Amino acid sequence: MSQQLKIGDRVRLASPPPYFKTADPMPMLRPPDIIPLGAEGPVLEQRSGGYWVVKFERGSFLVEAQYLEGLDPEAEPPEP
């Protein structure tokens, strides 16, 4: 990811990580196919270790920036 993320940015899952970690107070590991490639969501917060909390349709997960790509803020969000 070439640009720096900020809280509130919309991002897309550009490549699958080996696993996902939930953003719960007691994080749990989840398989990589729980979130489909190309899924989009807003950045909720930044955590230590280079992780970003992203809210996807299936929940909030800790994702490293290398697996994300920023979306154009001028683009319209997808319809539900």
C-alpha cells in the first residue's frame, strides 16, 4: 500500500493474509476465506504492530496495511 491510511478511510482487501484476527478484546484467529478478496470497509482505528481495525460485513478484523488498498474517497460507496 503506497498511501498512508487514516481512520475513516474506506479500504479494499487486496490480497488475502494467512489468517484473520478478530478485533475483539480477546482476539481469535479466523481462516483466510472468512473475508472474500475485494471486500470493502472503513478503517475504525490503528493498533500497535502495524495493524488496522477494518469493519467488514462479517465483523471487525485486525489487518496489516500490506493486505489493504485505499479506495478513492470521491467514488460512490456500493449499494447495500
